[in-house]
Amino acid sequence: MKQKELILYLLVPVFVLLIAIAAQYSGFDLWLEHFFYNTETHSWPYKSLFFTRVVLHTWAKYLVVGFALLNLAAIVAALFVERLRPYLKYLVYIFIAAVSGPLLVGFLKDTTHIYVPWDLSIFGGDKPHVRLFDSVVRNAPVGHGFPGGHSSGGFAYLSLYFILLMQNKSYKYYGLLVPIALGGIFALDQEIRGAHFLSHDLLSFVICWSLALLWAILFFPGYFSGKLKKV
């Protein structure tokens, strides 16, 4: 890999993080959420619809868990099936990258004091609008809203892009577009329900991309040092 390419991949999460911060402090987060909030009834019309709450939220969670279980089953199979053994390292990398992203997102959700839209006083709730660098009152309850957990389930598989990149596959960009599309759909679902701001989901992308790249460098250092053209 050329050094310029690696620098570009390292700059991607920095650029997206800056967009997320700008979305919070420019008021774009709030402006966007107002399209999904009914000011007359003081409610979120799409919060509990079957399609948004069950299909795109609950069932989508099962889908992501199903991907992880299939991945894990493939790893176990590769340990015992000789024909699959050459793929073991790739399968372990994908699994670790896919799991570590949502795990870190979940940890941050349980420690940060940034609240989801439907909890905010400006949307009928009782919580203040807290942004990334805002001070928080002492003993304030945890927000459970930042970063976006649901979207991380889709962004978790950005590792597929790096696998295809290292294999120099002509269709490598599908490994980028599919996780982004999946994570984007999950993000949009939560945003129209009032469960997350855009910036919450952008940070989930930052975390999942960064970990996918980090694990790729650790698993396949030869490729990223330029010593190998492909893995």
C-alpha cells in the first residue's frame, strides 16, 4: 500500500468526526430532528411504527447478531476443515473488527452524558441538550445516546472493505458501500424515531472505521507497510 493511501484512510475518521462536531455545534442536529417531531402533538410520529420500531430496529438487531454467529461458525469450521483453513485469519479479523466497534460504542453510550432527542426538553422531555464538549452538571444521569448504537451494527462490517482491498478485488468498493448503506439505514431509522442525532451516528462510523483499519494493520502489517502487494 502506498503511504498516501494509508494517510487517506487515517484521515477519513478525522474528517467525519469534524462533521459530527459541526453538526452538533452549528445546530444542524436539532434542525434535522425537527422534521421528524410533531410540534402540535408533541410526539414522534415514527417512534413506534411497526416498520421503524420492529423491522428496522428489532429485526435488524437480530440480523446483525446472525451475521456475527455465522462469522463465528465459519471460524470454528475453518479450525477443523482443511479446505477452509486458508481463510481463518480473514474470518478472525472480520469477527474481531465487527465486534469491537459496537462494543466500544456500547461502552461510550453507558458513560457519556449526551441524551437522545426524545429525552430533550426542547422535544417534550426533561433533559438538557448536551454536546460533545459541553460541561455537565454533577451527578447527571448517563445519556445512553452517544454514539449511535444501532448504526454501529451496520458500520461494524467496514472490515469487509479492507479484506477486499488487500486482495485487490475489482469489486472492493462493495465492501465499503454495503456496510455504509446498512449503517445509514439503521441510522436514519433511529433519527426519524427521535432516538439519535445525526452526529451520534457519524461518531459510530468513526469508531467502526478506525477499529477496522487498526485491526487490519495489526493482522496484516505486511500489506500496510508496503512489503506485499496483496495479502
